[in-house]
Amino acid sequence: MTPHLNEIWVYLAASPLLGLTITLVAYQGAFWLYRRSGMNPLANPVLISVTALVALLSLTGTPYQTYFDGAQFVHFLLGPATVALAVPLYTQFRRVRAMLLPVLLGLVAGSLTAVLSAIAIGKLFGASTPTLLSLAPKSVTTPIAMGVAERIGGIPSLTAVLVIATGILGAVGARYLFDAMKLRDPAIRGFAIGVASHGIGTARAFQVSEQAGAFAALAMGLNGLLTALMLPALMPLLSRWLG
Amino acid sequence: MIAALTQLLLFQLAGEVVARGLGLPVPGPVLGMLFLFLALALRGGPDAELQTTSQGLLQHLSLLFVPAGTGIMLHLHRVADEWLPLLLSLLVSTFATLAVTALVMRLALRSTPTEGGQP
């Protein structure tokens, strides 16, 4: 490396510009691949961008904190995006009034199942307590899940990864499960996908049918809200269980 | 767009202030979402600008996960150490959640006189 290039690198490595730019470039590339694959859920753009960025940062020996100094500007938008979820929530809410009771019962049952089964199975197979607390909000959309993880003593960045994995699993597998259960009502299928696998599942449901997508978006918003209220309140009980 | 972003930030700020001020165990942006939802209910829906801006923001929601997801590089050893419980927990819990939610809704729909969905 000539001294000149070296100076440029030293400047760029210390400025937030590089972290921000590589985040957007990685995402654009990953999204292009996702479209090329015909929106195959396995080609999830978040998964691809993260893999590429981790490889790049490791190869250049860049610490995560240096990268995040730039990427934080993207990360910050998670807050306003969470607030913005109120808009689709409001729009869907009026359509769903007719079946309010089944929706609420399904929501509470599904939300409890998501949290308790994740912790129980993780504990059964020997996961550590911080890992279990990071797993607990895995079915909720990332900005909410990370906030909840932080509140209850999990690791927000680990939660983000587990949430994304959960979304991909639900989006890929739901169809086979529901077909095996002979469950055809698109409202029920959509709502269950939204409860179990948040935004990634919701995106998938919209591709199948408008009605399924609407119910999935509603379920994602409601489960986010319920989990954010319920999980911190359950913590005294959970911490006794986890020892 | 600026007016809508200002609204979203104000609701988030209100959520943060109330959550921390009252010591509530809920993330500030979630309370902000609840406040905005109530405001929309009072106002009878979002204006065109808020509708467009929130749609734009939510369309690119997955981009916003990337910086946090990249944080996995700080936890690679944890994932390597605990891959089996993590994998089993995610797999079983996700499918159990799908099945339980769907079964409870189907039961509830059958036992209430049909107003919505198909029998």
C-alpha cells in the first residue's frame, strides 16, 4: 500500500461514512439476489447482508464498534419504524372487529406458547440464562424484541439474529404445517404466521393472499405489543424458574 | 415527509418519557406506537403524508435490522457453544406457536356464531 492510499484508509476507517455506506451497499446487493431468486425465503436479504458484512469486517480486522459508529444511523430508524407500525395496525383493526374474540384468544395462546416453549426447550437442552432471555421474545418484530431483551437482561444483538432465524423458519415451514392440519381459512393461516414469525412471515403471507397478509400484519403488531407488556411483567416468575 | 417523520419522533419521544418517567418495563417506541394508535382512533385515521411515510419506512424494515444483526460477530462463540439448544428451541417453538394459534382460533370460530371467516 502506498503511503497515500494508507492515509485515505486511515481517514475512512475512522469516519462513520464507511460503516453506513457498506451497510446500504450490502443490503442493495442482498435484495437484488433475493429478487433474482424469486423471493425465495431462504435467500433472506437480512441473512445475506449480515453474512457479507461479518465476513468483510473480520477480513479487514475492523471492530464491530467502529462499524456501528456509522451503521447506527440506520439502526436508529428502528424506533420511528416501531411507532409507524400503529398505522397498518389501525387500518387492519377495523376489518377484524367482526372476529375479535377468536383473534384475541389465538393471540394470547400463541404469544404464551412462543415465549414459554422457547425458554423450556432451550433450558431442557442446557442453554445459559442470558441466551434463554435472548430467546424469549424471538417471535416479535426485531425493534420490539431488542427493546424487550434489553429490559429483561437478554442480549439485544443476539435476539436480533434469533428473531430473523425465527421469521425465516415460519415463512418456509408454515405452509406444510397448515396443509397437514387441513387448515384452509386464510384469515387463520395469516394470523398464526404473524404471531409466530412477525414481519418476515407477514411478507410471505402477503404473497399468498391479501386477506392472509392483512391478518398477519395485525397479528405482528398485536403480538409485539402484548409481548412487550407481558414478558417484563412475567420476569419475577421467570427468574425464579430459571434459577 | 418531514412532517410525518416529526410526528413519529414526537410519539417516540413521548413514549420514552412516559416509560422512563413512570419506570414502566416497556420499550419507549412501543408506548409511542400505542399513543399513535390511540391518536389515529381519535382522529379517524392517518393523513396521506403519514400513510406514505410509514409505508416507506415499513417497506424497508428489513434494512434496519442489518446493523443489529451484524452484532452476531460479537456472539459467534456463544452461538457455537449453544447451537443445539438454540436450533431445537427455534424449530420446535416456531412450529408449536403456529399450530397453537391456529387451533385456538379455529375452535373459537366454531363455537361462536359465524360473523367472520369461513366455517
